[in-house]
Amino acid sequence: MGQVTDLDTFTALLTPEGQELLAALRDHDPADDLAAATRLRRTHPAPLVSAALGQARLRQRAVAKFGDDARRMYFTPNGVEQSTRATVAAHRAARLAALGVRTLADLCSGIGGDALALARAGISVLAVDRDPLACAAARANAEALGLAGLIEVRCADVTEVDTAGFDAVFVDPARRSTGRGGRIFDPEAYSPPLSWAVEAARKAPYAALKIAPGVPHEALPEDAETEWISDGGDVKEAVVWFGAAFTPGGRRATLLPGGASLPGAGLPDPEPGSVGRWLYEPDGAVIRAHLVADVARQIGGRLIDPTIAYLTADELTATPYATAYEITDVLPFNVKKLRALLRERGIGIAEIKKRGSAVSPEELRKKLRLEGVNSCTIILTRVAGKPSMLLGRPVRG
């Protein structure tokens, strides 16, 4: 079934007939597309049925990002892929609201996911995008969620929009190729380029630029603070913050949904040492922000290898910024010995993690032929430059 690709078909979804179809497909199983299409086309135009089925599938995909709101919202395929997760957008909106921001220009606003979060934080938003279909979806989303009074949608080239008079600017450049749909890793290949977004940000009292979390640190402007954000352990994005409230050249890692936020102190890398009783795996946002040393200072820890982002310590210290494991064995890498040890201990369930190892966890699992009722964690890594296996269990609570 096709997706909505033109404005007329999308507009038809907003009519009473389109709304009736969307309501009928609210709990639709995509596996039943053909049967549903055949049934609905008896009473509705085929293009509208196809568009409604496509929208129903997009809404179901978007639940992971927008929760229950997704069932009332409108999406384009690119909008689902590129929209900010609602929890992340709410965090960013809360930071802006706390700064006293009351008016904001949202440039490259897409279907309006960030504009919705900003409006819910009490901020009046001008949402700008050059894609007419995305703009139509943004308007429909503002209406559907009761936020139209705070969101003005303008279809325009963001480089031609005057942002003077706004308290803040938010820019979310496109990071996917329009031709092949793949991710773009060169910030100057963003649309608009990162350099343009930076200059636009510098003109506003406050600004936030959403960029890919893998951005090279050398590409970051030194007059801004960059925040890496993870949600549920997955790194979602980096945000470059401009304004008097932020530390020039600063780095920060924020972990959602809890909201723990670690500002960098510019510490040198910790010294490596022997593996202690406790191993710590820093959150991905901490690693991306180059703040492993800051966590090491918190826990009194050391690196297990100069090139590996695993920390170890002799005492257990609670921290939200890393997952702790109690280590029972530190062994040179050897599949045969590992298999024998696990069999001796009756290990039938194993979480296999790796960092700095060329070994595939899937291939290793096949070779181990696990049997038994006990469980453990196997960590494949390097210790002091040597391929090693660490066995243990995660610390709960």
C-alpha cells in the first residue's frame, strides 16, 4: 500500500471521510492490509484508502517515539525517521523554558515533533520547513494535540527567514540523503550545512542545534556547549547550545528518562590498571562526550586498557552514568577453555558483550553450545593490550 506523497491526498485524510477511515484503522494489523484495502475500497475511493492504510502504518511505527500521541498525529515516512523522540524533545524544551525562552524559531521543523514539545513547555513557536507536505502534517499535528494557538507553521526556505526578535532559535538540519536515504556524516553536507546553522544560532540570544551524536569533536564550535543525550541507554542525538548560560567548549552527557546530567571538567584520561572486582560500562552518551574520565573520578576507577572505555574499581560506587558488573574471572581469550568453564558451572544463559574485540558474539555463542540453568555475563575486550574474557554478573538496583 502506498504512502501519502502529495498534498491533495494528505488533505483528503483531514476530511470527515478520511477521519472515518483513520478511526477504522486505529488498531489495524498491517498483515491484513490486502483484506482491509479490498473491504474499504467498496465504499471509499481507492487512493484515500491507500493513503489511510499508509498513515495507519506510520502511526504504529511512530508510537516508539511519540507514545499514545502517535495515534492522533500525522506523519510522512521521512517524518517518522527523522523526528526527535518525544522524551528527548521534552528535555530540550524544558531547558529552553528554564532559560526564560518564550518565543522560538524552529527551523527545519519537519512534521512538528519538536514544535509540539516546545509549545507544551509554554513556548510560542514559528515552525519553518520547505516541504509543503511536512508543513501540512505539522499544522494537522498542532490541531490534533490542541496546540495550534502556540504554533505557527510557515512553508519557506529557512535560510530566508528573519529570526530577529525571537528569544531563541532551534535548528534541526536534514541528515539523510534525499537520493538514497542514507545518513550523512559530514556536517557540511547537512541541509542546511552545519556552518550556516552555527551562524544562524549566533544571532539569537539562545540557540540549540540538533546534530548526529557521532559528530567529530573537532567540528564543534568552541563558543558553544555540546550535550550528548541517551534515552534508555541508546544515544539519540547531540545538541549544540549557544548563549550566555552555556560554557564555551563545554561537554555534557544527559541520560533519560532519569535526567542525570554530567558536565565535563576537562579531566585527563585516567591511568590504566589491573581489573578489580567491579567493572563499569559507561553510558554511550558519556563515551560520545569524552567524559569517561569524569565517571572514573566519581567511582575512584581506572581504565582496563588505554584504548577501551571500560572502567574498573576495587570498591562498588553507585553512579547513574555507568552499568556495573561484579567480575568473577579474568582470563586470556580462549574459546575451548571458556566452553569448559561454563559447562562446569552449568551456565545456560549468557549475555555476551564486546568492546575492542574482533570476535562476533553471535559466532561465539554458537561455539559455546551453552547448557544449564545458571547465567552470567561474558565480556570480550582487551586488558593491557591483550585479548581477554571477563566473566561476571550485572549489579542490580
